[in-house]
Amino acid sequence: MGDAAEPAGQAVAAGAPQAALRPLRIVLLGPPNAGKGTQAATLQALLGVPSISTGDMLRREAESGTPLGQRVRGIMESGALVDDGTMADVVRERLRQADAASGFVLDGYPRTLDQAETLGCILASADRRLDAVLLVTVPEAELVRRALARGRSDDREEVIRERLRVYREKTAPLIGYYSGLGLLREVDGFRPIEEVGRQMVAALGVHA
Ligand code: AMP
């Protein structure tokens, strides 16, 4: 709280994990298989803020067979999106946990305009706001190649295509939305992992 007016740039001493000098609240935006999970882990290590993947959270729910997990399992396997109301509950609850007070890297949320507005409201109600939205871009042919190589249960080719279609239709509009808010920074995800990490750090104005 009360940190919103501080400048974006800050120094982070070498040696991870290292708590950031002030909370950084970051959204990773990009198509499925752009490498957001890997990059979220990099940022978590560098900035000392938790990486929060809604896909991982939902997969854990599905694996442990909770009522929520049972409800979302089929949706996830089809490549469709879980409804915005459910996602709002999941994310509001997660951001309330103590570790998120030091900032966060959100991986996989928001994915619709409605979710983006909900996130803005959740943060505003705590007098907080996002610092940056990092858009990770990767050519579509490479996204499909990566997904097929990974072989997760929701990685059959028709499901992969469906997830990409849903991304273009529902999630890509967030690029214009966050660009309009002055929060969008683009990084080229079709580069070696370390270099994508360096690009992200540069885009955030932190010195790792
Ligand atoms: P991910 O691992 O981020 O690709 O998410 C796996 C699946 O979980 C997605 O294909 C969706 O079915 C569901 N999911 C994860 N995050 C969201 C979200 N923000 N909104 C709706 N569905 C989501």
C-alpha cells in the first residue's frame, strides 16, 4: 500500500532469491506454450515475489478431486476457459494470502477482458495496482511444436488448436486494453530462456 506513486526502476542485488525493494505486481500475458511458466519462475527467483499460475492451481484442484476440481476438469481438458466468476473467486482468495502482499507474478490470469477488469477491482479495493504487463510473443508454429513435445493430457493437437483459438478470441484483446493503460511491455519469447529473462528484467526496469 501507498507504494503506487514510486518510480518503476529499482535495483535488485545479485543473488536470488532477493526481495524486491518494493512490491512488484506483474502479469505475464501470452499464448499457451509461450514459456510463461518458466519466465514466471525466473521472475520469482529474481524479485522474490510468488509466481501464481491459475492453470497450476486448477490442475491441483482437479487432481485432488475437490468440488471445484471436479467442475473444471472437463473444461480444462477441452481447451475452453473456466468461467470468469469462478476465476474471480480463485484469484481473489489467492491474492489475499500473506505472500502476495510482497507482490506477485500472475501467469495465466487474466485471460478475458472481464477478468482484467476484475483484477483491477481486486487490487484497487486494497489500494494497489499493477506495475507492468509483460507480453511474451512466440510464432504460432513454434507454440504448436512445443505443445506437442510436452505431451500433457490437454496437449492433443485439436485441443492445442482450440486453446490458441480461444487465446486469439478472448485473451488477445487484453493487449490493447493494457497498452491503453500504459502497462504493456513486449518481450520476444522465441529466444533462449536466459535472454528472455534478461529482456523481462530490462522491461521492468530492475537491475538483477
Ligand atoms: P494454463 O496452464 O494457464 O494454460 O491453464 C490450463 C487451463 O486452465 C486452461 O486451458 C483453462 O481451461 C484453465 N484456466 C487457467 N487459467 C484460467 C483463467 N484465467 N481463466 C479461465 N480458465 C483458466
